[in-house]
Amino acid sequence: MDGVYALILAGGRGTRFWPLSRRNNPKQCIELGGERPLLAQTVSRLQKLVPIERILIGTGVEMEDAVRRILPDLPKENVLVEPWGRNTSPCIGWGAVEVGRRDSSAVLVVCPSDHVVADEDGLIEAIKSGVLAARSTNHIVTLGIEPTRPETGFGYLELGPVAGTWGNHEVSSVARFVEKPNPETAQRYLDGGTHLWNAGMFVFTVGSIRDAYRSHLPRSAEALERIARDGSAIASEWGNLDATSIDYGIMERERHILTIRLNVGWSDVGTWTAAGETMPKIPGGRGVADEVFQRDSKDCVVHAPGKAVALLGLDGIVVVDTPDAILVMHADRSQQVGDLVRTIEEHGLKDLT
């Protein structure tokens, strides 16, 4: 699609996927369930929209080698290596500056690197509609996911009036961004049909996002203008960019935001339990291993490539085997693996994280 670029956010550590995910080889770079790394899947998906020369990756210093190894065909200058992590707003601003150098009228598509999409063609068609809407209105366009459960771990978008139709999709205004709800509120959102999951996917013109930074993050906007004049200033200016998320810094404050409703088999694969849903069926649950034997076991998740695993009398247990560490936990504790990683680091074992 002419005049369109993509920025893939690949800076997170993915601590909830320990022990497979490590600081120099995070979730988006590992082969979950024996599949290609999620980052490689994301790039392949976006190549249905733009050539690889117009795909940029935002990542961290510790992850740079892994990113380049996974994406050997990506131009070297298309990897934006953050001096240190400062949340998503600085990276997206920097990405917009770099795209603006190449084409000041470009449209930028922003996607996380670590999500799974079953209907990739459906997603690409929605992005194309988003590009048309962004160009036509000069508004920021989000891609919202139809909720399938009363999820309390995601932020939501509240739908406003329909703004029009672009491409094959009806586009609505966003009344407001909503923080992660409690269970009762999440159920109400699911039943009401007027809320979508905020998946962190955005489409906007370089000009519109520049204006949004000027309006809502003026300190960042000034730093980005200095970076635009001198690309080598990134190291000295990075600390002048507001260390905040794009959602809090801009999206929740911006008045003119549009959204496209998606139902494309999306998953953020946020925990081992969620990853299990995308893995092959095995005796006693889902996962990857050479052989799995089970007696009286169900709903387990196993990641032990090259190993034989035996499950006896287990219900909802996660087993992850790596050369130097093994994780065994109840599936309902998946959200707390990051806390466990911090405990390991506090014991001086950073080599394990």
C-alpha cells in the first residue's frame, strides 16, 4: 500500500513467559509452542500490506541481537534501538520522526510484536480501511477487538457514534478510553456491546501524531523536533521524552479518535495459560514435547521440546522446561510469573532472567 509504513513495538521483556523468555531473548523472540517467533509472525503478517523496507522495529539494547537474528532481511537502519526503556510513547514518537524523514505525508501503522491473529487477511483489510480513514479525517484510528469474555486484564474503548465507512469497514468515534475494569464492570461491557478491547494497534498520519504530541506531550514534542533535525541526537534527547504510555500520554487525552471493530481471532498471548490456547493438543492438555503420557490429568500446559513428559493426577498445571530452569505452577497463577522473576533477581541471579 503506497505511502504506508509499519512500526512494530518489540521492547518488552515478557517476564510472564519465564523461564523461556529472558532479557536478551524475550517473549516476542522465542518459539512459543514450536512456532516461528511472534516477532517474525508479525513482520510476515504486515508484509501483506507493506514491503519489509517500510517496516521498522522499536526494541531495546539487550534485545537488538535477537531481533536482528530473527529478521536478517530487515534493513539495518530499520531497527530503532532505544537507549533505555521509557514505555511506548517515546518509541512511537521516534518511529514517527524516522518515517517522516522518508515521507512527510506517510501513514504509520503501529502494532505490538507479540500478538497472535488467526485471520491475518481480515486484519490487513481492517488496517487498509484504517489508512483510508486516517488520510481522510487526519484523526488517529485504533483497531478495537470484540470482547469474547469479561476480561479484567485489558483496557477498553467505549464506542461513540458511527463516523462513516472507509474501505470495507464501518468506522466509529471513540467516546473514551477505559482503564482495566473489575469483573462486574467487565461483564457489563461484554453484555452491552459498546466496548472493545484496546489492543494497542493504531493508524495515523505522521502529521496527526506530531500534532497530538504537541497538544498533549509538549516536552516530548520539542525533543522529537530536535531529533528530527539531527538523528544523532537520540542519545542526548531520549531522557527528555516523557516516560509514559501512548495510551495515557495521548490516546486518553485526544478528542478525535476513531476505531474499527475487529473479530479476527486475536490473542495477546499474555501468559503461559493464554499461550496454551494456541498450542497443539496433547494428552492431558496442550503444549509441545516429544512424548506426553498422562493419567487422570487435564487442562495442563507443557512446553518441553525434545523431552518426554509424564502427567499424573494433575489439573490445570503449567510445566516449562529449559536447559537451566524449570517452571511448575498452577495455571491460575500465570499472571504472577513476573513477580517470581523479580524475586529471582533480588537473589542476585540475573543470569537466570
